[in-house]
Amino acid sequence: MLKSYFLQTGKEGLYDITAQVMEGIRESGVESGTCIVFCPHTTAGITLNENTDPGVGRDILLSLSKAFPDRPEFLHAEGNSAAHTKASIIGSSLTIIVEKGRPLLGGWQGVFFCEFDGPRNRKFFLKVT
């Protein structure tokens, strides 16, 4: 099963999409398999991290901004090279084990859509097999 999801993002942020992932897995009817979450954008990504304390997401964004700041020597004409770099580091997909019809996540884990170049209308895909 392939499913598309849409979201509007702000300038930069981590958006918890765990509920959509769980819903997609449930709708698929797959009891044991895998779920791939895929982002088709070059300035956004998908990651797995703690979804209990919102400070973790802010710390991740701060860390990425410190490690990959905008630089005057970047050549990309659109001026969003730092966003492209952050998206490359985070990655565009995530594979999750599905067992008993649920994602096999740790107690503190959630799935996040990472926006590095918003605000934008974004989409992501879920493939459950």
C-alpha cells in the first residue's frame, strides 16, 4: 500500500508525523512487514527521535544550524544551500519494522518530517509491505 500525506510547514521545524504513520500502517492491514516513510523534497527530510520533550527538536535544529550555517561563499542561486545540506545529513527516508500491525518504535521515539526551507506545502509518502 502506498499513501500520500500533505502538510504546511513554517520556516524551519520538526513536525511529528507519528500519528499519520500509525494510521497508514493500520489502514494497510499489514501485521508483520516494513513501512518506508519517504520525503520527495531536497530541502526537507525524515528522521526518528524523541517525541516527548519538544526541546529535543529545537536542539536538533540548533545543532544543525550551528554545524551547517548559511555561508556567503555558497554558489547555489536560490540561496538555500544550508537547507540542502541539512536535508542530505538527515536523509530522505526511514524504514520502520511493522509487528502486530504497529510500528516497532521505542517508548520515546516518534517520526518527524524535518523542514529546513519553509514555509512550504510539503508531502511525504508511506509504503507499507
